[in-house]
Amino acid sequence: MRHGKSGVKLGRSNAHRKMLIRTMMTQLFKHERIKTTEAKARAIRRDAEGLIRLATKGDLHARRQIMKVIQDRAVVEKLIHVIGPDMAKRPGGYTRVIKLGARLGDAAPMVFVELVE
């Protein structure tokens, strides 16, 4: 039974799922908008908002916590110096999910995940 188990497995092993989420969050912060399936978007949204919340603090401890997840230094710098100060005024809700419809090949529901301006 899966009672009380949070998170989505996405049909992958633990290591594969962690790397998928890390890569998608890196691309989200790099390009500020990514196209993905709805299930993956829901999986990365909570973690991405947590990293943005850390970036609004901008201190050394927050930077090191972000570097545990996002290992691209350029993306971390952008997150702390550009995205963090822009989002500091918002009380939450840093990302937006826009539904696009079904993918042609397998009818998977596709969405855009983007940072709120």
C-alpha cells in the first residue's frame, strides 16, 4: 500500500527520477520556460518553487543549498542575482503551468512550465 507516500514516481528508478527533475529545473531556470508533460510539470513545480524561495534569501547558505540541486554555476548565478530579486516581492506562486493539449504520438497531456514575470 502507498498510504502517506508523497511524490510521483514517473515510472523511473529513484536515481533516474532525481536526475530528471534536476535537469528539468536547470532548464527551467536557464530558459525560463519549458515544454513537458503534465505529470513531469507537477513533479518539478514544488521543488522549483522551493529553490526560488531560497534564491530570494541570497545568502551563502541558500547558495550552497541551491548548488546541491543545480550544478550549473551560470544558472545558479542567474537564479540568485536575476530571478531571486524579481520574485522577492511575491508571496509565492513563482511558476505557471499552461496546458497545451495532447501530444500527437501518445496523446500525453503537454504543458508549458514558465516562471511568472
